[in-house]
Amino acid sequence: MTVGFVMIKVHSGGELQAYNKLKNVSDVVEIYQIFGEFDLIVKIVGDDFESIANIVVHKIRTIDEVIDTKTITGMEI
């Protein structure tokens, strides 16, 4: 199992819409609003690093309100 923490920047005022869309992404297991350079952070789980990349590119970055992401990945040891 591989885990990714994705920090997400959204358009001003788009936090709630992005949050609600992220709740419907099956690979997202946790979502938090944060303050600073990014607006949301999500925890995603995949089989490997490639699946984490696919989730970010095809399921998170395609949300209209999302303008930038930064991903930190890790895996169980």
C-alpha cells in the first residue's frame, strides 16, 4: 500500500465545492482544510506510486476549482 498526502490550492471561494467533489473520490480517505499557501490537504491510498500519480492527475487535478497541487508520498515498511 502506498500513501499520498496531496496539498491542494483552489480558486478563491472554491474550497467548499472542491471539498465536496473530493469526498466523492473513492481513493481519498481523509480531507482537511488548511491555511497558508494551500487550502486543502487530502490523504489518498493506492497500490503503488504509479497509482498515486494517476489519482492526482486524473481524479484531483481535473476538479475545476483546483489550480495547483503538491504531493508527498510514502509507503508502509
